[in-house]
Amino acid sequence: MAVMGEIKSYRDLVVWQKSMALVREIYLVSRNFPKEEQFGLTQQLRRAAVSIPSNIAEGNGRGSNSDYVRFLQYSRGSLFETQTQLELCRDLGFLSDQNHNPLAALGSEIERMLNTIISRFSS
């Protein structure tokens, strides 16, 4: 993609790689959520998390800076949704602090990275 210069693929983006790691970790920890949440918060959390790297990839393939930024903003919105749901899961006792804190830290790192890229391509 022309807007990415030396980046050959969205798979080369560290923010995409970290987002994929977040999704994998969310799938692992959410296996232990209550069964009655299988079609509620568990599914919603997983769907929001999957949207983060998916939108990064889709935006990267769109071919223009404005499209790329728009999809990065979608990704950031999905990240905010994921962060909110993770806090709710912790507050409801589905996640211990030991499981929540590393996910929250990774989410914050992804947020900073998305903000940087959005800023760079919006100027």
C-alpha cells in the first residue's frame, strides 16, 4: 500500500500484531466466564476484540490515507468497547486483577499506537 511506505503488509504492523495478541488472550481468559454469559458479554467482548485487528487490516488495504484513518478510528472505537467490557468483566468478578491488568496494559499500548498512526496520517 502506497501510504505505508516500507510496510509490505498489515501483518508487518506492530499495532496489528499486538491487537492479535490481545484477541488471543481475551479468547483464553473468556473461556472461564460463566456459561450463562456465553451468548452475552463473552460473545460481545470477543466480537469487539476481533474488530480491532480486522479494521486495521481492512483500512490498510483501502488504498488511501483518508480511508486508512477512518478504519483506524473504527479500530480505536472497538478497542474502547473492548476496554470497557474488560472493566465490566473485572467488576462482575469474571476476571481477576491478575488477568485483567495485563490485558488493560496491552489495550493502553494499542491505544497509544493507534493514536500515533492516526495523527501521522491525518496531518
